Amino acid sequence: MEAERILTDTLPCTVHLAMPHDYIATIEAGHFDVVVVDAGVVENGGTDIIRRLRQSGTAVIFTTLTNDSMDRVPEFKGFASVAKPFVDEELLSAVTMAVKLPELDI
């Protein structure tokens, strides 16, 4: 996974991977400072889990196919997003900012 490589090669962090079929169980099994999740998860019914993450203080960064993909998910407009394929610096910047600054609840 490209995001895992970028994050572990650059930041002093632990990365947990979850596939679409088990991401809810993975998220519910632990506490995370930041969750990087494909915006398609929200489009496919993952809105509640994202809200629960935010309520618990977890920062959420969406990955998208294009920079305007978040327009299709209006309830999370304004949340951090990074377009694929990842530019290392953009992903690192999004994660670093998410850890330093709490996101606004919109």
C-alpha cells in the first residue's frame, strides 16, 4: 500500500491497514490519532463510522480519485482529502496537519 510506505518511511508512526470488508472492525478495535480512508467508503454507507471517529477525537483524511471527489460527499465538505496517486508531500502534510490541528466539526 502506497500510503503505508509513505507514512512509515517518513513519520515515527504505527500504521494499521484495513480492507473494505473489515475496516469497521479494525477501527472499532482500536484508538487512532488519524484515519486515512477512501472517500468511497462514505459513499457506500460509511458515514456513521466517520462521525463516530470524529466524535472520539480521531482526525479523518479522505483519499480520492480526484481533488473534487469530496463534492459528492457534502456532509464532509471541508475535511482533509488527498488525491490518488499520492504525492508524498501532500499525504505527509495532511497527516501532520491533522495531528497538530483538530479538524472543525462541520
